[in-house]
Amino acid sequence: MNIHFGTGGWRAIIGDGFTKANVQLLTAALAQKLKDEGGADRGFLVGYDRRFLSQEAAHWAAEVMAGAGIDCMVVEREAPTPLIMFSVRYYELPYGMAVTASHNPALYNGIKVFTRGGRDADEAVTASIEAYILRLEGQEIPVLPYEEGVHTGKIRIVDPMNQYIDAIIRAVNMDAIRSRGLKVVLDPMYGVSKTALQTILITARCDVDVIHERRDALFGGRLPAPNSKTLAGLRSFVEENRCDIGIATDGDADRLGVIDDAGEFLHPNKILSLLYYYLLRYKGWRGPAVRNIATTHLLDAVAAEFGETCHEVPVGFKHISGRMLETGAVIGGESSGGLTVRGHIQGKDGIYAAALLVEMMATTGRRLSEIYQEMVNRYGAFEMVERGYRFSQAEKERISRTLMEDRLLPDFGAAVEKVSYADGCKVYFQGGGWVVSRFSGTEPLLRVFCEMGTREKAAETAAAMESFLGLEGRNIE
């Protein structure tokens, strides 16, 4: 099976594409790339999450690196992806990897590759890795057995968790949080955020409860992605125990989901907008924002009021982090729950974002629902609907041809301002609002996102696209 990187690394079904042979092949390609670029003497780092075969796959990767003569550090604990990114930067390494399939279903696993500074590998890097893979296919890959590698020092076990936690503690106003005595409940969704996030919040004197904290490679039979459907248990806990906030993270803790004080699911678009608004208005920061094409334009409205710009990029956090570096942006994020803030790692971090939300509640002395209502009063309503559709190969070709080649569109009943084909098909309407249709880079799905002034109008517009593409009644979201 060919190994291809999507918007969030390489992911495949366990036992089909995700196999020991493919993990070794991908790692061997990285090892050769590292040598050719003259960075082998700096070493490499690998970490892993709680998924089935994640630890084993991390060991397979370390054995290949050691077999290639490259020193390899292993974060030998179930680790959040943001911790691995932080570690690549902390140890000043040219590359590192996390074994994870993030929020994908339990039958998937995968690998995320990071470059110098802890950034997500961009298309140029992943294309280069794929080229190395093609050259190495069929060749014997030398390995050094894991225990032997540890014994000889070619494989070194490290644990930078304390340094990562301390970096977040330094970045948030812990004194303000300590003064509030907030009641918080965490839902790691059977993933890896508990140790870091619970430590940070308890250090800030929060009253912290945790649900769904044990390891379960099947994620309790749910998708390990925080959304309104998967967080029913968290909502119930918040309501029954009168918590100030419920915080959930996805399987590898780079995405965030929130239940507010009123028991309402706070969409990631709202979280991202709240934090940008807080940093500009309450903390006095200045700078633009960056979002992908499927993320709320409320960010644009906030930026405009403060004389700033909101930059739009394709889906894939590597595009967000790259544009943030170019523009000095304050914040960057996506509607799926990933975000980062200037001065922290150059990638998604649900743990840091959660700590910053708690800081916002503490320093303003207001509930999340109150602050968001203030934003609605200033900027108006921005309501989004999201839909996902499975398809056959023939349907994918038909839909792609219709939207991207023939460039046909339905009658939306609204005047179209412009259409972008930079990443899927995005239609911008005069007077505000938009709809985008694109094939997911991490799952075999066609996704449709629509944002309008009311949820009813957004649903109506998304339904028009659904009907036009012959997908009625097939939404799985």
C-alpha cells in the first residue's frame, strides 16, 4: 500500500495500511532524508498516544532510526501531541514524530511528522518523504532491537512533561485563576490530556473532576472528537454538579471542546473567537488572526474592529502555523477545535487553549456565555452547520468534476459575491455568509460547512448544496 500524507499526517486502518512494515518504511525514509540534509547528528524524537499499537509503533520507529545510526529519543509515556511538538522544539531537533490518528475512529492509527521548531510538516516536506518512500520500497531496512538500543544509548528515554507544563503555567495568569476557585470537569475522552491539564488546573487551585480518564483503545465506543454529540456525558456532569466549565480534548489532545456554565456545547468557532476577542480587548494584544476556509468569519469581524486583518488559508494546521509566522498573528485556528496562540508552540494545543479559557473566566470575572453574548451584541450572529457524506469512488469523481472542473453551482437564492477553488469550492455571498464543499484530508468524507446569520438559513443553504450534489439524506454528522 502506498503511504500518502493528508492534511493531518499519515493515517490508515490498523492491519490494512497501518502495519509494522509501513511504519518502518516511513521511518526509514525520514532517516535517509535526515542524513541527506546533514541533520542526522542532531538526532530524532518519537512519542505516542493511547491508541492500539501506538507504543509498539513508536518502538518500531526508534529501532529503525537507531539501525540507521541516528540517536533517537523516545517519550516513553502516553503523550499529548502538543507535548511531542514542544519536545522537538525544546531539544532543538530537525524532525520528530507522534504515533497517533488524532480524532479518527479507533480502527485507525497514523503518524504526524514535525519539523524544526515543532511545526507540522508542510506539503514540501511530506512530498519529499513520500518520494524517499518510493525509492526505499522493497529494500531491506536495518533495525536495532529496542532494548539493545536503550542499553547502548542509541535509543534514549526522555520525559519533558514537566518542562511542557511549566511553559504553559508561565504563559497564563495563574494568580488570577487561583483567586476564583473555579469548579472544572475534564473529559480526556479516554485520551492523553489528563496529567498535563489536571496538573495545571490543580496548581491554579481549581476544583477539578475527571471523567473518561482510563485507557480504552476503543474510546468508549465513541469517536474521540469533542462535539455536541460525543460530549453528552460531560454536559450531564456540568449540569448536575454546577461546574463553571467542562473541558474535553480529542484523542491526542490537540483539539478542544467545551461545555459552558449553562450546559451548552460551545462550538470551536466560538472558542476561537472568544479567545481572540479576549486577547485583543482585555489583554491589549495586537496582531492579525489566521483561520482556514471552513472556520467562522466572526474572527474577521473582531479583527476589523481592532484595525487588524484575518487571513484565510487552506485546511491543514500547517497552513495556519505558517501564515502566523509570516504575519505575527495573535491566534490561529480551525472550526474542528484546533488552535494556537502567539508565543506558544507552532501547532494545535488543546491543553494550552483550555488553560487560557480558564484564565479568561478568572480575569474577567464573567461566565463564557456572558462574554459570548457581548460579542453577539457587537458583531451580530454567525451560525454554522456542518455536514459529512460518505461516497463511492465514482461519486467522488462526479462531485469533483461538477464542482472543480465544470464549476457548476446550485441556485442558493442569494447573490454570490465570489467563488474560491483554492481548497475545495467556497462560495461567498453578498452581505455575508458562505458555504464550502471539500473532500476531507484525514477521512473518506465530503464535508460541507455553511455559515449564515441564522442557523435556519445556514441549514437551508447547506441543503441546497446537498441536493445539488445528489446526497440527500446521507449526512452522517
